[in-house]
Amino acid sequence: MAVFWSLMFLLSLGCLILGLIRPSVFSTLFRTNFTRKKAGVIFGVIFLVVLILGAVFPAEKEQTSSDEPAKTTSANTATASTAAANTTTEEKSAGSSSSDVLACNLLTKAEVESVMAETFKEPTEVTGEFMPAKTCVYETVAQDPLGDPKIKITLQYYTAGTFTNRPADKQTPTVTKIGDNSYFSESGILFLNKGDTLINMVGNITYVQEEELGKKAFQHMP
């Protein structure tokens, strides 16, 4: 809009000057007798109108544009404040009860990679209506000849009242005691508990690796 009024300003000013110097140009163009007086009146009025309108409309446009960022900034600030409040509420909720903790929160991808010396995909939280435990699955990017993950580790997290049935097979204590109690079942599953919560872990890995991962997971148990 500003460009339009600038062009109109220059055009009307040019016509006014030309009409005062050589009115005959407009006499030929409009096929009528154009005098300097007539050219001065017509193009002078047009020049003033363009000058006034050009000063009014860009000012209104500028005011509208300046108001829009202010409104947008205000809206963004309100949204950010709401998000921050929600995040704080969620963090407090997560720290208030063991039932709010996800299995994948107990063992990070980086921690698994540091023990296994392999590159892993992002862990996957597995949920189901009839699953008493929260479950997280860790899989390597590398695959075996059959196309399955080279290493797959499953971590299950039981909250209070969900692990009443302990494994019936033989229990072998871990080399280093982890938490209140820690052991391997005869089938090679690592169990360890802290208070009224328990985790178990199984995968195609060694007992030593399983125990190291168990230590890291224990540090994140509520």
C-alpha cells in the first residue's frame, strides 16, 4: 500500500509540473484546450488528495500491524505460562506416586548403550489392559540374519500390590545386592525390589550385563 501511494504521489506531482510547463501535452492527450491554470487546478487538487490519502491509510495499516504482534506475543506468553504450569503439575504428579512412573523412565537409551556397547532404538513403552506390569522394550538398530533385533531387552515394572506371585523356580542371588532384594530366576530373569515396587529384566544378554542394567534402573526407582 505504501508503494502505491508513493507512485501516485510522484505521478500527480509530475503531471502538475508538466502541466504548468507544457500544458499542450495534455491538450493533445485529452483532445481539449489545456491551459496552465486549468492544469494547475486539476493536477493540484489530485496532488493534494493523493498526499492526504497517502498519509492516512499507511498510518492505519502500520497501527494495525503493530497491534497484531502485541496480541500474538500476549497469546504466546499465555500459552507458554499454561504449558509451564502443566509441566510442573505433571512433574509433581510423577514424583508423588510409584504408579505414575513409566517403565522406560527407569532405564534410558543412553544407559543401555553404555553397558551393551551397541546402538539402540528409542525404547518402546508397552501397555495393555490385562498387563499387571508396565513394560519397556529396548532393541538394537543392528539386526540378526533373520531380520530380528540383534539384542532385545524387556524391562517390567511392578507397582505396589501387583507382584504377589513370585517366581516358583530356583533363585540365585546377584553378585552385588541391589535394593532390598535381588536375584536371578532359574530361567535367567533378573528380579529386584525396592520397598513395595519390583522390576524384572530379561534379554539375550549375559548375567553381568543384566546386573549392571539392573543397578542403573534401581537408581531411578521411586
